[in-house]
Amino acid sequence: MPVERQREYETIYILRPDTAEEDVASIRERVEGVIDNEGGHLLKFDDWGPRRLAYQIKDRTEGKRFEQGVYQYYRYLVPSGTVAELERNLKLRDAVLKFLTVKLDDDLIPEERLAQPEEEEEEEIIPVMDDDDE
């Protein structure tokens, strides 16, 4: 019997800054539900919180323009075809301004990928200058 292979993706979506906490939680539950229902595995979730946008984004329901948004980041393993369902669910939510999904790796065996330690993000080291260094 062949081993079911999955793909690794990351999805970032931006919510309206005035989104209620209940709606933020509901969207998170929906995303994680799609991943679970399709036999996927959540690797990482980060709530990056409110951030200034690079440009104004016009809301498609009320026509308001926003300069800030609430960013949420997911990294996950899923079978092919799951991303289309995940993005369909994001499109249905009025609070979602934008989203982007990127495929990170293809043809992975889930058990092997889950056994790997999570990669630590490198922090940028900024040298500190003393008054004597000038």
C-alpha cells in the first residue's frame, strides 16, 4: 500500500482591524477545521497582530479603505487540493481583506516531516557601538 504524501504550505491572511475577537476566533477555527478535515497537520500558528499595511486595502463589502490589518500566519501539511478549500473558506469571510498561500515543499511523508524539529527563525543581530568605537 503506497504511503500518502502531502505538501507543506504557509498561508498568511489579513483581517480588518475592527474585527471582533469572536470573529477572529471563528476564522481561526474554520482554517484549522479545514486542515484537520482533510487529514492535514498544523505545524505552526502565529498571530502577528495589527500591523501597518504597505498600501491601503479596500474592503469588498463596505468599500472602506484600511491602512492597518491583523495578520495571522499558518504553516501546515495537507494533501493536494486542500488549499483550494481553505482559500474558498477565506473568501467567504467578510473580515478577510487579503490572503496568500505559498507551497514550501512537495511530496512529503507526513510522519517524517512531523518528526523533524521546527526550524528556528534566525534573529537579526545588530551590533551595539560604544562611545569608544566611534
